[in-house]
Amino acid sequence: MGLKISKANESSGYINDITKIKHPATIKPTVAGFDIYINNKKIDNENETYPLLIYKDITYFPMTWRFGVDEFGWDYKYTNDAGLQINSRY
């Protein structure tokens, strides 16, 4: 089946992970090898500059301009004072 992600007219707040779990050094992330569709377009994850990764059975999505701005329509920026801010253009 793979992974399908599409932009939508919805937003959500950030939930901070306050756990203090130390992750073992022996578990390494791997490039996701299943079919991935972004806005109904199949991507070639193996050849992406910053591919989606799998780490401890969780899929991690790269925070790149290509995906965030071009595909999902986000407006995001980082400042030392406020940290990372992501806003939808909707």
C-alpha cells in the first residue's frame, strides 16, 4: 500500500515531546523503501536529495522547501527567539 500524503485545508498545533528517552546507538535510520505519494504524485524516494526515513518504525518526513512550500503550501521560518514556525497559507 505505501504512504499517501495530500495537502488539506486543516491545521494543527505543535505537541512537544517531553520524554527523556535515550535512543540506542545501534538502531540506524533507513530510507523508506515503499511507495510514497505526495499530492497524488509518486516520488522516487531512493533518488530524493532528502528522502523520507524510517527510524524505530516511524516514518520521518524531510522539512524541505520542495515538500513544505511547493507541495503543502506552508510558510515557515526559523528565528533564534521563536524557533521553527510553520503556518499554512490557508
